[in-house]
Amino acid sequence: MIHGPTVENWDIDLGEVLLSDYYHGSIYELWFRERTAPPVASDNGLINGKNMLNGGGTFSEFKFTPGKRHRLTIVNTSVDAHFKFSIDGHNFTVQGADFIPIHPYEQNVLNINIGIISSFVEVG
């Protein structure tokens, strides 16, 4: 588990949510494409190593308890991707970025560059 500073209280720690880009080609193919026509976009994005593509795979699932505040530590482990992260119908209270506590603020979509954001989602 990654434990950074916290300035807010939460009820349930859901742990890390790992976001990553995913390339289906070999490293040699990607290296050549990057040298001849950069940048090379990833083929897919993963949440905790999971996603669907062409009818295969599985989605990453999270269980939320109504009336509780859930802590999520969102980590973008990508090589070269930025993500917009949201949970339908819920706001986040962002309380830290890259292990630096910040004045908490609410947001319904988080822009996650490569690095770590610690936030909360309250499920009513």
C-alpha cells in the first residue's frame, strides 16, 4: 500500500487505483515507430491491469458502501499517457498530490498525469 499524507478523514481505504497505457505491439516495433513517426499512441488504457478490448478481458470493479467515505490513491504508471478519471454521479475531494498535502478541493473529473493523486469519494 502507498500511504501519503492525509488532511481528511475517510472510512474505507480502497487502496491504489493503477492507471496505465497498454501497447499491443512488440517493443522492437514500438521503438521503430517512435523513431520514425512520434508520438506513438497506446492501444488501450488499463485500470488495475484490466480493460475490455474486442470482446475480451474484464473491467476493474470497486465496491462502495453507501454513506461511507472511500479513500482512493490514484497512480498513473503510464509510459506516455494522461487520463481523465471519474466515477459516474460522484465527486472527489482531492487532498494530496505526489505525497504533498494540499488544501482539499472537490472535483468530478480528475486529470491524472504520470504520478500520484490521493482523493476521496463519498458514496451517499
